[in-house]
Amino acid sequence: MGGRERVAALAEAVQEATGDLVELVDVDQGYTGPDAEIAADDEGIDLEVVKLPEAKRGFVLLPRRWISVDT
């Protein structure tokens, strides 16, 4: 399964589980590119890539991961 297919399957599962409530997902740089954006957009989700400064190496906690917003 390619990157676009994985994003599409995950976005579909997220929307099914939440009743189409998810509009924005923060992702790491592995989800950069038009294929991932299109696959998520097909499910009504905008992807925002959280980039790390190039100087950092090793494990670094990314900001804005797993944010839950009550509606």
C-alpha cells in the first residue's frame, strides 16, 4: 500500500470514528506532498506538516500532536 493509500485509509477511518468531525490534522514530515494532501482532502481533512529545525537530531517531541478539540 502506497503513501496516498495509507493516508486515504487512515483519514477515512478517522472520519468514520468521529462522525466527520476532524478538519485539521498535524502530521510529521513523512506526510509531505500533494498525494497525502489530496487523500486527506478527499475526506475533508487539511494536513498541516509540523517541521523540525534541521539542527535537531535524535528523538524530539513535535509540538501540536494529538490535540483534541471539543465541539
